[in-house]
Amino acid sequence: MLAPPPLEETIDHQLTDGDLQQPPPPQSYLLHSINSTIAIRQLPSQGISFQLWPAAAALVALLDRQTQSTSLSCLTTTNSRRLRILELGSGTGLVGIAAAALLGASVTVTDLPHVLPNLQFNVNGNAGIVEPRGGEVRVAAVSWGDVQQMEGVGREFDVILGSDVVYHDHLYEPLLQTLKFFLTRGEREEREVVFVMAHLKRWKKESAFFKRANKFFDVEIIHRDSPSNGARVGVNFYKFVTRAALKLNSVLSK
């Protein structure tokens, strides 16, 4: 049996004629705190997962300033090991790649299977920025709510990241189920797992997600960006931690 082609080759066979004639130029992001630039390939014709969104750029900017802010104190470790980060709905991989470079972290970036080839392309293209700083990035498929895929990446993470992940209302429940899976460790664990989410409010219906989330998690806004580029609202940054009752139930079920 022939081995499957590398992920970065697979996506090239999926490009439209328009993409092949005029491939979109990579978007460059300067990480000021380490004086390095990462480059991200977008493929807009392939769908929303192949584009950069405002909350992702805002989260990268906040990560870049994290040494000057207490908003992201959860992104520090109390021992010598690397921080272990899982990103949900990674899309182009901007946030996860930047986190690995800025924090010297071990990051797992995830998305739907058809998104992974371009995600792997961007990870490979920025390895020269990430690896010299002690970081690493691996790519994995995680469809929200898919227990088999979630178990495949494991639960040994300190922080979960997400940006612009609250959009389609039919995905609210799968996203919450995914968060419960990764955030609920039980009281015997040394460290609380935290979900940090960057979110730009677009529709009133999103309040249903947060109302539901508050039943399972303690949710707080840890930072607000001011509106920019003519927008009416700025990006909000949330921290989710599992409620004590849910932790107790997890312990009792083991």
C-alpha cells in the first residue's frame, strides 16, 4: 500500500484555479517581545477555517505582551517543564504557532481533518522561529464533541486556547462538551486547567452560549481590547475554569 502524501502536498491538490494563478501572499506577524516574524498562509476560497480573524490577531498581541500583564498569569509554570497548550479551532495556526514561539511551549493545534494540511504547512514554515526558542507544535484532528479524537490528543494540558470559536449556534453544545472533557481533571490534580478565549461579539444569539457555559464553568473577562478599525466593539478575553461541583462529580465517577 502506498503511503499517503504529506499534509502540505495534499492541500495543493485541493486549490482552485484562482488560488493557483494568484496564491494569496502570506500574512506576516511581528512578535515584538522576541523580535521575530511568523508568516501565515491563508486560502480564503477554501472556507472560513483558512482565513485569519480579528480575535486571533488580538490574542497573539496579548500573548506578545504577557510578560507585562497579569491578565495571562495562567500562562506560567511553577516548575522547569514546558507549558502544555491545546488550541481548539486553530484554523491557520497563527495563535498556536505564536504561543509556542513566545512561551517556549509544547502546543497542539487542532481543527477539522480537511483543515490540517494548510495548518501543517504553516507549522512547518515557522519551525525555524519556534524550535530555537524551545517550543514545539504538533497538528491533530479534533472535531468538537468527538470523544475518540479528543482521547487521541490526551488530556495532559495546562491551558486551552481558542479564538473566534463561538459563531455557529449548532456548534455551541459540541464546543461545551469538548471544554468539559479537557478542563475537568478532578480535585486530585495539582494544577487547574484554564480555557482562555478571545471573542469578538457579532450576534445577540451568542449570549446563549455564555448562559449555557456558566452552568459548567466560572467565566470571567480578564481583558478587553478597545474597538479598532471602525468597529463598534473590541475583542474580549475570557477565562473559563471548571466549577467545583463538576470537579467533585468527576472524582466520584472515577
